[in-house]
Amino acid sequence: MHVVIVGAGEVGTSIAASLASDHEVVVVDVDPDRAEQLKYELDVLTIAGDGTASGIQTAANVDEADMIIACTDDDRTNLVTCGTAKTLGDGFTIARVKSTEYLRTWEGNEGAFGVDFMVCTDLLTAQNIVRVIGLPAAIDVDPFASGLVQMAEFEIAAESPVAGQTVSEADRFESLTFVGLFRDGEMIIPRGDTDIEAGDRAVVIGSPESVQSFANDVAPDTTPDRADEIVIVGGSEIGYQTARLLEEREFTPRLIEQDADRARTLAEDLPNTIVMEHDATDTEFLSREHVDEADIVVTALRSDEKNLLVSVLAKRMGVDRVIAVVDSPDYVTVFEEIGIDIAINPRTVTAEEITRFTYESIAENIAVLENDQAEVLELELTEGCRFAGRSIAELVEEIDARFVIGAITRNHALVTPRGDTVLEPGDHVILLVDSNSVSEIASMA
Amino acid sequence: MAGSRIRVGWQASVGLTGDVLAALVVPLSFPLLLSVYYAEPSLPFLAAITVTLALGALFRRFGDPEVNLGPREAFLAVALIWLLVAAVGAIPFVVAGVGTIAHPVNAMFEAMSGLTTTGATVLRDFSLHSRSVLMWRQVIQWLGGLGILILATAVLSEIGVGGAQLMESESQTQDVNKLTPKISRTAQLIWSLYLGLTALAVATYFLLGLAFDPRMDLYNAVAHAFTSVATAGFSPEPLSVGAFHPVIQWAVVPFMVVGSTSFVLIYFFINGEPMRLLRNEEFHFYLGALGFFSSVVALALFLDPATAFGLEGTLRHAVFNVASIVTTTGYASTDYVLWAPAAKHMLFACMFVGGMVGSTTCSIKSLRWLVALKAFRRDLYTAIHPDAVRPVRVTGKPVDEEVIRDIYGYLLLSIVIFFLLTVVIVVDAERADLRVTEFEAMGAAATTFLNIGPAFGEAGPYGTFASFSMTTRGVMIVLMWIGRIEIIPVLVLFTKAFWTS
């Protein structure tokens, strides 16, 4: 595969490093020294120049590229790069953006800005934080359909209230589907009367909210409930998105922001979050507001130094779990060595997401389960394919393969699959498939 | 004009006032036709028509449609229109020359009370007056209701008086709530809704009259329909709605309640978005106030051995009179002056509530109380957590701090003016050697300034305001005028900055 990466910062370098061995990679960067350096570090072809210019793109053979990844630090540069690439050829374009505004525009209009896949750094980081906070009991969690749907795998412990229940007893949630059960290494396609035993691994697909509720049923002790106190320090976009996602899961977090105007805006946008306007490094304030008694503290300030200071303060005051956003990847280990529970780096998260996406497939988002016994696929149904126009009950009858449809998204909204749900072209279908039938099922979409 | 130039485009205000005065011919012709039909003197209305046409022409001559109508000009126009329409409205009473209202001050009181949808009357003997003159009182109130609706939905929300701008943001109506360029469309929608509700009231009252009570004839059905949706309160009957069968009294309640509900939200309710009304917090507050006060008054009536209405009667009188006062209508189903102090004082408290913003209601209005209470609750919270940033929300939407300040200011101003008016009434009664207790003075002050209608004592629902001195009535005329157009448009006219800077 011929891949062009525009922007050789942390994200671009990391992606280039993972792809260089198997693919033909060209890296474009405005800084000639950086380009030169990378040439020797990674053994890739580098071009120094403005990645948005069509002359430079032609030099990088964008017209014949299979994939163009625009991952500079600047949103607009990335969008223009993708737009320009689309005028030259038909490669698959991936843009990294910070602004959730651009993401919303892109989600609402297919192919907007000439971008085929958009990765929003701040939102992705927030989703990661919320996953770490919300689902500590899950073995594996993967987002599908741009975060509308989540797949999660849980190990059912002996003391879990779910152990000993049947699937229909455990699945009390409207938008959740039980897609698979692994017992002693064997996959079982669950039916309503299938018993769940201790030691089983259960795979569920559904809205993030319903997965959260299910996690609470599976592991009530470790999963935070609504009464748990979560404090977010810093009203950056990551802090805001984290609070918003937590609100969606019915938590009532507290958010501390120093700037008066920003605090007011946040308070208006987040009806179920208590916003405080104060400097979070003021220990007197932290103890007055009983931040020391919080269960989880997330630091999302704009500088790593401040995040470090607040994290250490919180840890010393006796907070159970401290999650820090760390902007520079080099400091991640430093944070974790000091005793901060989890350090999340937005660039690493972005690079991982883009790499995962490029690795797996262009059209399908996949998760591999239990030593490749089964895979979860996201398929976009095309006009006239085998799935379109048929109900799920008909498909189960007709197709001789082991699969379970877990969720459907239609026009960016979740549709809960039932036997009589009729699939339509354009639907995104998230389904669990036995590994032996993956290519057969994938070819039907 | 040496030294200080006038910076108000008064030509625009005057021109608009002229247009309105000329248009008064249409409503005036209704009692005129009625006087011909009943073979009563037509001169009172002919005289008023002549005057309004002449005044209208004069104002239009000085008016200049080229001058832009901004907020200042709107303030001036609103104040002028309410004053002059009341003055023209008083002419038929003076020309008819019968009873108390033959006196110009009394006639002005009656007309201002009508136009401001107050419903306080100086009539002593209803039987003296012709049917057409009595109908004219009803027509003035209906016009007052219509005027205030257009004012509230199109003008006040735009220039933001005492938090009225909230209505706009809260009802999210880009299409029906803008002053320009869609003022005509807004006016049209509101006009037709108001007309439709009035027609429905006429039909309801008339049909119920056929079935239960011959006194509710077509004349009375029209007369009461005019003043119930307008939450105004005049009645050609000396016993008000209490003159009619209990079923009719029950039927009047929903019309008063709807008249005090936001017309913008009623519009959405009819047009397939009922949740906007049903989820509206101001609506909940308003219905909650009605329910709360009705139950307390009903309880007070049950406990009082002196009032024996029976179960249905007690409930009816409690619900009817509470609804009448909370919606600021001012009808009565019985003479509540005779009730026990507990029930009477609850009714007094009801005077300060008011219906929803964007309706024909008067008084302080539910939205202002709701925001003030929520802001107060927020202040209690921030007393414990001084760093918390908590926007006040109404129906999920954050309210600007500036709006909250406006609302606090408006509440304070209302209370102060009410208090001063009480003092004036007491002092003036003393001077004129009238026996008016403090409670009666407070009731009369609240009922006129907040445009409700009846008070207590001599000025009770079956009494008359003619019992006050002429000076007091003069002051009341001014305060009804100020109170109806939300205080600020009149008060700004008395500032130097309004005219010169």
C-alpha cells in the first residue's frame, strides 16, 4: 500500500514507524531538518515542503496513493491537505482534528472537506478517559460507528450478580445486545435461555450508556456508580468532552476551571455538572471543596506541569484514582512512576487510532476476540447487497454462518436490532461473526 | 430648543399613535350599531368617532413615517397610545352623561381601567346605563387585551423590559416573535388566536346559557367573552359572573386560565408541538400557583362556619376567585369581602402572582417569580460553595445574569410603587375623611397598580371605586397606566437622558 503522511510530529512519526515495515510510506513535513532526520530514523521517503500544496503532493505521488494521512498540529492544514489530495487522486483520506466543530460538520455531511475518516483528538482522548473511568471491569472495549456504539467484553466473576442468570435475565437494557459467550475457550451463540456461568466471558454490543449500565450489573464493586464523585480539573476541550460524556452516562461530575468566562460557558453547556471557578492548585480550596474525598480525579489542564502538580496534590490528599492528561509523550512514564494511576497522551491515542484503522481495513472497523475465534465487524451496507431490504430473522434463516447482529446505526442514530428490523442500504451494521465466516459475511455487505 | 436638542424620533411615535387613533373607528362602530339596534342614544359614539378621527389626522400630520422606530420611539409610542386611547374611550361615558361616569375623571378612570384590562369600576348603579355604553366598556377591555398581547409578544420582548426578553429566548420562535421585519406576521398570528379564543368563549357561554340560564343571552355571552380571554374583568352585571348559573361560572375558569397562558406557546400547542407548552417550567409554576392558592382558599372556606357554600360551592368559589385574581381578570362569583380574613388575605397574596409572560395577564407574572426564586436558591448554594458557577436555568435554558438583575430590579420597583400607592391612599383617605383601613388601602393599591380589578372593603367585587376621593382616583389612573405597560416605558419618559442623550 502506498501511504502519504503529512506532518512529522509525534503523531505522524508514530504512525510512520508502525507502517514503514509493511508499506511504502512517504512523509511530508514543512521543516527540512525534521524531514532529513526522519529519513534516517525510519527508513522512509521524506519530502520537505507544504503538504497542502499540490506541487508537493504530486511529488509525493498522492495521485497514486492508497491512503493519505494528514496529521499536523493544525486542523485547517489537515483539512486542506485532504481536500487537495481528493483533487489529485482517489486515495482514502484521514484527517486529524482538534475541533469538535469540524467533526460535527463532517459527521453530518458525508465526505465533507474531502475527508474519508476523521479522528478528533480531544474527543478521542475524552472517550478514552471515560472508558478508563467507567469500565474498569471490561477486558476489552472498542468503539464503533464513530462512538455511537460500543463493544465490550467482560469476564463474569463468581461473585458477580450476573453469574447464574440466563441471558434474558441479564440483558435488561433496551439498546444492548448479547452477541457472544465464551466458555472454556468455546464460543456459544447466546439465546434467551442460555445460562451465564462464573468464568464465562460475555461480549455485548450497544449504546455506551447501556454498556455502562451493564458493567454496573456485572461488577457493581469496581464499576463507579452515580454516587461516585468524579472531579475534572481544567475546562479544556478534553475536560469539557469528558464531563459531557460522563453526563450522558448519568454521572454528575465536578469541573474546576479558573477562567471566569470559560467557567460560565461550561456551566451553561453542562447542566448536570457542577462547575467551580477557582485555581485548582490552591490546596485550601481543594480541601474546602472536599476534593480529597473524590473517588476519581481527572486532570485536563493546558500545561503538563500544572497537571503534574494537581495530580500529585490529589494523590497526596488521598484520592483513589488519578487520571492525568499528558501532552508530551515523554512524560507519560514519569507520571506513572510518580504514582499517578493512568497517564493519557492525546497524541498516542490519536496515532493508535489511525494506525489501528489503517492496519485493519479501510471499509470495516474490526475487533478480534478470544485468540481470533470471533471478530466484531462494522459493515456499511451498499445498495443492492445481500443484507439490504431483508429482516434480521430472514437473514438468520438464509445464511448458514454463525453471526449475531449487535447494533445498527442509521443516519448517525442507533437502531436496536430486533428479529423484524429490516436493514437498509447505508446502514452501519455491527455484528459478531465466527472467524471462519468473516470473509463470507464481509463480502455480502 | 436652545442648548438641548431632542434626540428622540418623536415623529415616528406620533405617527404610529395617529394610525392607532384613526383605527379606533372600527371598534367604536360596534357599540354605535348596537345603540341603533336597541334604539338608544348614538351621540356618545358619534362624538368619540369624530374626536378620534380628528386627533388621528392631527397626529398623522405631525408624524413622519420616514423616521426610524427604535426602542426609544417605541417607548414613547406605547405610552402615548395607552394614554390617548383611554382618553378617547372615556368620551362616550361623558357624552352619555349618566351616573358616576359622567364626571370626566370618573370616565377616564373607567376607560383606563378598561384599556389596562384592570376591571376596577366606579359605576354605582348599573341599571342607569344604556346597553351600548355598557358594551363599550367590554369592547375597550377586549382591545386592551389585544394591545397588550401584541405589545408583549412583539415589542416588549424585543426591547427587553424587566426580563421580558426571556420570553423570546425561551420560546425559540424565530418566526413568530420578532419585531422586525415580521412584526405584521406576529401580530396576525396572535390576533387570529385571540379572535378564535374569543369566538369559542362566545359560543360556549351562549350554548350554556341556552341550556342552564336564560340571563346568559347573546349580549351577555359576547360581553363576557370580550373580558374573559382578555383577563380584564368588567361585566355588565352588577353581580359579575356570580349572577349566572354555577355551570357557567365553571366554564369561565378555563378561558381566564388560557388567556393568562403564553400565546406563543398556545400557538405551538395547536400547531403540533404541544410539549413546548407542557414542558415549560413557567407553565408548571403558573398552574402550581393556581392549584396551591385554590386549595388553601378552599380549606379556609371549609373551616369558616360563616360561609356555608356546600362542597361544590366552596370548591367553585375558591377555584373561581383564585383563578380570577391570579390571572388578573377580576371577575367574582360571590362577594369575597364577606369571607374570613384567612381566605381574603390569600386572595390578596394572589394579586402579586400573575399569569405567564406573553399573555393578556398583568401583575408581576410567573416567569419573574420563577427566575427570582431560582436565582435565590442558586445564591443559597453559592453561599456554601463560593466558587461554584451555576447558571439559573428555565426549562433547561440558562438565563443571563443581566436578565436576572433586571428582574430583581423590576420586582423591587413594583413593591416600592405598590407601597407608595398604599401610603397615598391611606393619607388621602384621612384627608378626605373617608374610612379606609390599611388592608383595604393595600388591596386597592395592588389591584389598580397590578391591573387586577376588585379590591376589598368598599372597593370589593360588588362595590365601587367611586368611594375613594377624586385625588386618589387620579393617582390610580396614572398607576394603572404605568403598571400595564410594565413600568419602564413610562418611567423612562421622565428621564432627561431619554430625550437628550
